[in-house]
Amino acid sequence: MSTSPLPIRNAQLEDLADIVRIYNTTVAGRMVTADTEPVAIASREAWFHEHSPDFRPLWVMEDGDHICAWLSFQSFYGRPAYNATAEISIYVDEAYRGRGIGRYLIEKAIEASPELGIKSLLGFIFGHNEPSLQLFRKFGFENWAHLPGIAELDGIERDLIIVGKRVG
């Protein structure tokens, strides 16, 4: 569907600073994350260690020696009965947005899901983040839940849409 000449690899701990840097660029826009202030690298170390290449990968995409995007698979609800379900999150460096990287990463996540034992992929997306909703819908994700007014950002209540797709 989409192509990218940029390589994807499993993240290493030394990549965490770049992962956090990219994540923090999205905080001010109030479109992507429910964090209202930038996060510290140390606060994301436990989250980093929840990932593993063969169960819940954390991938980075590189342009030379520069990390320009990342994708994480996160367990849903933390109970064994949900092991075949994972949430994916995608973050792209500001300088690389609009180049099809998000499409490419979703495509690769869908392709990798059977090998990871994943049968359902989820995306948790704010209702006002139409670009991300459209991106996931292009890959056949459907609205599986609508949580109205569940988040409050700068005094504005925001909906959370959970999109899902069966992949196995």
C-alpha cells in the first residue's frame, strides 16, 4: 500500500530520549496525547521495559542516525484473556509528518500481528483528531467505542474514540 525507504528496528534503551522527544512535540497541540505537560525520560523507563520484540514491540524508524518516528504495541487491559489484543500508538517527528510514515507503520503493524499472536488491533484516538481517525479508517479500522467527554484538555471536554480491526 505504502512504501518507505527508511528502516524500522526494535527500539533500544538508548533510543528512549528520542522517543520521548518526539512524543513531547505532540503535547502542546492537544490532538494526540492526554498528557498536558511534556514527560521526562525517566518517567517512561518502566513503559519502555513493558515492550519486547516478540510480544509487544516498540519500533523506531530511522533516517540515517536520526529517529524520525516510532510505533508501540501496548497490551490491552493487562489480563491474559486479552493477550491477542494490542493497542498501537504512532508518533512521527514534526519534520517528517505528511510523508506517509504513519501509513507505512500501520501497514507494518498489521503485517506483524499474526507472528506476534495478535488478532485485534486497537487505536485510542481523540474524537477531534480527524487526521488520525481517517488514517486508521483507511486500513479498515472501525469505531468500536465512543467515550464522550472522557478527557479534559484546557477546560474543553474531549471524546475518545477506540477504533479496532480484526487482523487474525
